[in-house]
Amino acid sequence: MKTLLVLKCIALAATLVVAASAHADSPDPLKTAVTGQWTGSWWAHRPADNAARPRGEDSGQCLDCTVVYEDGRWEATFEGECGQPYRFTVKMAGRQSGQAVLFKGTNDLGEENGGEYDWIGRAAGDEFVGFFTSAKYAGEFRLQRTKE
């Protein structure tokens, strides 16, 4: 009787280990919904100059973005050209809301790039949208997942 009980406990423990291992290997949909390559456009203006966001198909600047998930946080590297090439890597705090991941953050890009920015964003499906403000600028970006 004791032997049967011990065998059942061993079998249960083995089942739990296998289940935990399978769960650890399965991709987290929250992470995979955002990680990868994105491309699109961004716009910025100076609210102090009463400048409105440029409109029209060709009004934005090209923007590429790579998102990775490490150590419980997302990290996005934004690259493009605006008079000169740029590359900024920012850490993003995010949480799931329905089928979307909502982001927020504060990043200092240096005085020559507008200083400290606060921003919020949303990624869902094949769309990643963000809005940013600093002491000098306000703007937005709209990205689509790249085709691999």
C-alpha cells in the first residue's frame, strides 16, 4: 500500500515537472505580440510655435524599430535619418490590456535631440503607435510589422 502511494507521488511529481518544462518552452503571447521588426513614420512639431502636425502621405520621417524582451522589460531601438542618422535605444514598461500591449516611458535623448521625453504607446496585431512630448517637441509615430 505504501509502495503504491509512493509510486503515485513520483508519477504526479514527474507529470508536474514535464508540464512546467513544456510551459517554460512555450512562447509568451505578451512578449511575442511586440518583439520583432517594425517600420513606418514619425512626426514632430514645436507646440510653442503653434505648428500643427504635418499632414499627407509623405509628411513623416522614416522610422525603423527593433523590439526585444529581456529581463522582464521590452527594449526598443529606433533608427532613421532626420538631417543626420540617429539611433536611440529605450526601455519600455508595458502591460497587456485585452489584445494590446500598452507602453509608457521617460527617456533622455540628450539636449541636442530635445532632452527628456515622456511617451505612451500601444502595440496590437501589426500596428505599433506612440505619442511623445518634451519641453520642446510633441509628436507621434506609426509603425507596421515588417514582412519577413
